[in-house]
Amino acid sequence: MAASFHDREPFLEHLFYRALMKTRHVWMLPPLDVGLPRQGLVLTWRRRVVNASPPMWEAYVLWIDERREEARVEWVPASYLQPVESEAPLAGRQRGHQGGPGTG
């Protein structure tokens, strides 16, 4: 039997909760695995209770709908989000300096 969202919630909290203010760029996974993932920008988080279900995390995500050529903002369940991995830039690095061969 496939794991439900509620089975995954502790995993999702581990992924997102420890860095709520740091996790901003995400991949929005398509519902039912139909379509391609889209890039999104998390504006804020909330924990929502629906009826008698356990609370679930949702993110208010800004994304570009390329079919309609417009920016959209909507609440997306955390189960459809995957953080974009990246490292912080090195401290003291000059803006615009790429550090490639022959640039120094």
C-alpha cells in the first residue's frame, strides 16, 4: 500500500520546518504526476487543519503560469513541494566576479 500524505508529514516537517525562513525556492510537483515540475518561490508558510484530519503544512507560492503568461500565487500542500538545494555564496566574494580562468 502506498504511503499517504499523513505518513510523510514527519519527513516533510524535517525537510521544511527546521528552515522555514530559509526555504524559499521550491519545485512544485504536478498532481497525479501529470505534467512537469514548476519552479516556485515560497512567500510564507501555514499549518492548516481540515475537518478531523491531522494538521498539514502549506506554502503560499509564487509561480509563473507559462500557458497563461501570468504570475500566480496560491496555497500549495507541502507534499507537492521539494526544496531546491543550493549553497550560500562565499563571504567576501565581489559581486559580478565569476572567478573563472583569466578573470582574476
